[in-house]
Amino acid sequence: MSTPSGQQKGHTAATRRMARHYAMQALYQWQMAGSSINAIEAEFRTDNDMSKVDVEYFHDILHAVPEHLSDLEALFTPFLVDRSLDELDAITRALLRMATYEFKFRIDVPYKVVINEAVALAKKFGAEDSHKFINGVLDKTAAVLRSVEVNAERKSR
């Protein structure tokens, strides 16, 4: 059963946060090792305590990002400014892909939440100051993919 916020009953911001945390790590592993998504998911479900994780959200992100990879990359690549996609470290690439997926396909999640979660993960796992770069790219990506939401937010200030 869905709640007004779009989250499944029993799923909180904390369980979504953990889903993103593990999804980012799993996507990183997929990029680096090239293992199958199903094998990586099985490994994560076995090796981690998933009782405090929105496992449906974890599954959704983990499978959908590779499925829509080239489309997602095409949406944020114009905002990389002075870098190419190949120049990005694997954590930054995983976070930009995940967040862009959420912008495009998970409109039940406010764009500010998507950006804040990606920035928090970048501060925890990314290179020094990568969170600033990610914030800038996602801000511009959100302005395109969530223009109505972003413009409404700006007008309400």
C-alpha cells in the first residue's frame, strides 16, 4: 500500500537512504568487476543486514540503472562542463547515474531529496570535493528533467 509520499507502507526515509547506499556500492562493483547484476544483488542480500533497507527500491535502482544506462548518461553528460564521462571516478559516475534515474523515473521522490542523498553519499564515499561537482551537475540535470518542480520551488522562495 502506498502512502501519500509515494513510499511503500513501512518504508521510511532511512530505509530508502540505506537502499541508495547499497545500490551505489553495488553499481560501483558492477562497473569495476563487470559481474552480473543478479549475482551482485544476491551477494548484497546475503552479505548485508537488509532488515533496515527498502529492498524493493534497492532492487529497482540496481536493475534499472544498467538497463537505461546510455539514456541516463546522455541526460547528465551535457552538464559535466570540463570533464568527459570517462574522466569521472567510478563513485561519481554511479551517483550521477542513480540520481538521474531517480529524476527521470521516480517522480514520487522530490528532486531536492535526490540531490541531497547523492551529495551525502559523495561526501561519505567520493573523492574530496566531489560532492560539489555532483551537486552542480544534478542541479542542472534537475532543471531539465524536473523543470516544473524546480521552477515551482524557485517561485515559492
